[in-house]
Amino acid sequence: MSGILEGRTALVVGGAGGIGHAIAAAFRKEGARVTIADRAEVLDAAEATTAIDVTDPASILQAVNNAERLHGDIDILVNAAGVSSERYWDDLDLDEWNRVLSINLTGTFLVCKEVVPRMVRRQHGRVINIASQLAIKGAPGLAHYCASKAGVIALTKSLALEVSPLGVLVNAIAPGPINTPMTDRMSETWKSQKAAELPLGRFGNPEEVAPTAVLLASDPGGNLYVGQTLGPNSGDIMP
């Protein structure tokens, strides 16, 4: 039996681990041809992969071209590359601010700049940007991360307004705390306090976020989502 993404081609940037990897696996299960793009040192040679540095336009161009050589025109783009660090205001310097924004926000912008015009030319495409519920509520020690993800949400809305009439639907997913290598690097105090705040009382798992991406990528399931931010977040945010 064919899946709901049968015949579609997807590029998952930041797909070697965490939420991105779960999305790639879910897309494959639904029949999509998937290319994972990530840092060279974390790629699995057994998968269809290409190296990428999301801060470097030349690297992005090469990765997108590699993905198209592997599987053809890109129907679905997922921007899941991201970094974070726990830095309170007194310790947050410009270098760390720029590092986080350059990957989380500018990286999303640069990948979209390369891929979205190709989708517009074909008048078809889905873009799914991974944001965070912290973009909406903020968090102590994470001003740089929250600002970057708030920018992702604003970018998603603005881009969606421009390209949805041209057949390209752009949306975001803002997960709550998820058990990934990124959250593993946070302090145990932060993680325990955060879990206690959640109505579900626990962090989510990447496999619980991936179905939201499948929905947004699918037809007809994702057809009416334009500039939306969906929140699999254990009840942390209730818009």
C-alpha cells in the first residue's frame, strides 16, 4: 500500500539527528524520496545524504544540487538545522548571539532563498520550518535561541504571504521540549523544572513531532495551512 507522500521528493536540512531525523524517517515511511543534509561529520553514509553548512550560500547551493541529482526536483523542504546554548544575560556575548542566529534564523533564510524559487518556478512546494514554543513564551538563559526561533516564525508568515499564491505553502512547527541531543546539553535543573511545568508532565520524543510534518507535507491534509505555526508541545503553549 502506498503512503500519502508517494512520489514526492523531500530535502530535510538538519536531518541527521533529533527531530529532523524522525521527520526524514516518517517521510520515507509514507513513500517520499528523502535526502538528508547536515554537517559532514554527523552524516550516515548508509542514507541518501549530502553535506551542508547552512551559514554558507555556496555549500547550500551544492547540497541542493546534490539532492536534486539524487532524487529530482524538491517538493518538500524541511529546515530543521538548529543549535542552542544556555547563556544568561550577563554571559551572553555577541559571538554566541551571532552563532545561534546565523544557524537557526539566517540559515533558514539562506536555504529558503535557494530552494523556494525553484518551487515557485514549478508552482508547487511545501516548506516546513522548525521553530520552538520558546519563540512565543521566551525563557531565561535562552534569549538568543528564543529570538532566533521567533524570527523563524515571522519569516515563515511573511514568506507564506508572498509565495502561497504561487503554489508554495510555507508553515512552521514549534515543538515543546523534546528529548534530543540539543536538550541533553541543557542542565539537569533546567530539564527537571521544565518537565514539571508541562501539563503532560514530560518532554516529547522526536517521533511524536514527525507526524505534524507529514500532515503539512501531505495532500489534501496540508492544503489549507498557510503561514501557520503548529505546536506539538505537551501543553506548554495553548494559543
